[in-house]
Amino acid sequence: MAENQDGTEKTEEPTAKKIADAKKKGEVPRSRELNTTMVLLAGSLGLLMLGSKIGSDLADLIRSSLTIERQLMFEPLVMVKSAVGIISDAFSTLIPFMIILLASVFISPIVMGGFTFSFSKMKPKPSNMSPLKGIKKLFGTQGLMELVKSILKVILVGGTGAALIIASFDDVMRIAHYDFATAYVSASSLLGWFLLAVCSTVILIAVIDAPYQLWQHKKQLRMTKQEVKEERKNMEGNAEIKGKIRSLQMEAAMRHMMEEVPKADVVITNPTHFAVALKYDDGKMGAPRLVAKGAELVAARIREIAADNNVPLVEAPPLARAIFYTTELEDEIPARLYLAVAQVLAYVYQLRKATKRGYKKPEFPKDLDVPDEMWKGRGPDKKDNPAT
């Protein structure tokens, strides 16, 4: 089992955050054997596909570059220009093959752990220069794996190469009797098949090494139970701090709600268990809006503020309960309560007018149209109370 510096065992799989943080630092699984195999495969396939064309183009280029008119040999600038053109043409001929090799260099990192770049891996670390650490790696699991891979490479690559040379000895010797173009095409084709055969043996090593490197990387990122708990705690936040923040947010919401009560047109009560404050602006609102609501102690506070600020208080238990349970703060009342609320607001406007002019107090409307399912069978529930 992997152990931490304090001796505790790292038995837990790495979390997504641990893996992401490691990737940012450039710590991703890599397999040199897979890299080598991909490059060799790309090179051999490139030679088989493009070898003949490259050989033919280079032969033509060499033939033309060695054919120089006598008078041009005494013109330095012409010779320099000709040399630059020859180099440019040779480079252009090799570009497709170089692109294949370059693409193969990026395939392996993408397959293993994704392409990443980190400056932290470029920084020198004194711990990496420690002889003791180097000896520990040499005689550890990693060193043993490297030794096994080296022995396998010598046996497989050396054996395959020797067998191919023996089997193709006559073909190799025959190339010396060909002209340059034919010799180059034959040599590139033969080399391509040689590399492809060698790659087929190296693939075996890559197939073993790639999963091992993935396992080794995951093992190094393993965490102790305490590390997992600490990470989860840091991500979720301290419970006490979150509770304090939630409490402050609720206090701020409550304070804001109470500040809206004096601006309300009416407060409808249960009369003691519920209180809801409504405001309606004919020019800005499509329907009356709920600006405050509460149950029990909060309802009492709403009634108190309303009384201190001369906001009309009316008792309509079914309507108060229906609005409390069906409408959120700052939302307009449901369409099914329009008629009942309109009757209440009409009563409030008449009451204000009568009070101002000394008229007889109007009677409160009876039998408000409040659907039973919007208020019956519902009791005070703390989770619906913005103060709790």
C-alpha cells in the first residue's frame, strides 16, 4: 500500500479535483515505450507510402543540381540562389513525411492523459538531484519495470532485427548494383518493412507499459481517508461558516421584507397565524404583488409595522392562507385570486376615502371567491416561513 509521509496508508482512489490539480502541475501518465512505438510506426508507414516519391523527387533534384552551366559557375550570387532553391525543394519534398512524424509525437500523450503544458515541471527541484532518491528509484518497482522492459527490447528488437537482416541479406547487397533512384526506392521500401516488423515487436512492450504507467500514476495520486475528508470539507465549506452566512442572508432578506411593509396597500391576516402584505401600482404592475408574508411571530411583526404606518389591516383567513401558500415574495398573485384581492383592494380604497371625508365606514365584502384547494387542509409550515 502507498503511504503518506506520516505513515498513513493511501487507500482511497484519487478524487476528480486531485486528478485535475495534478494535471495542472503537469503530472499526467506518460509511456515512453508508447511514444517510441508511435513514432516508429509513423516512420515506417510514411516510408512505405511516400518513400518511392521522395526517392524519385530527390534523385531528380540531385541530378538537376549537379547539372550546372559553365558560365554560371563564375557568378557567386547565382550559385547562392541555386543552393537556396535546392535546399528549399529538398525540404518541401520531405515536409509530408515530417508532418506524419510530428503528428505521431502528439498522439501518444493525448491517448495516455491528454495534452498538457506546465511551467512547474520546468522548474529545477533539488530533491530530484538526490543520490539516495535515485538509488531508491533504481532498486524500486519502477527500476525493476525499466529493467524488464530493457531486457524485452533487447530480446525482441535485437532478435527480430537479426532475423530480418539474415532473411533479406541478398536484397540488401543487391541494392549496391542499382542506380541511385532505383536504389533509394528499394532501400526506403526495405527500411519501411524493416521498421514495421520491428514495431510489431515493440508494440508488445507498449501494450504492457501503457497500462502499467496508468496504474502507477493513479497509485501515486491515491489519498488517505483524512485527505478525502479534508478535500470534501474544503469544497463544501465549513458547516458553521455556511450556517452563519445563511443566517446573515436570512436576516438581510427579513430586514428588506419588513422595509416593504410600510409601502404596502393592505395587509391581509388570518388573523393571528398568517399575514400577507400586498402592493398594487396600476401603472407598473399587471396584478397586485406580494411584498411580505409570515406566520406566527413574523406575522405579528408584520401586523405591528403595518399598524405603526397606517397600512390597512383586514381579516380574511382563507385569502391570507391561500396567498401565503401559493405566492412567493415579489411575485404577482395567482390569477384565480384576482377577484378576491380586487374586492379587498376596493374595500381598502373605499375605507381610505370614507376615513378622509368622515363618511360611514364601508362593510367588508363577504364570501370572497377563494378556491378551497388553495387554502383548506394547509397548516403552518416552518419551511414556508421566510423567517425560519
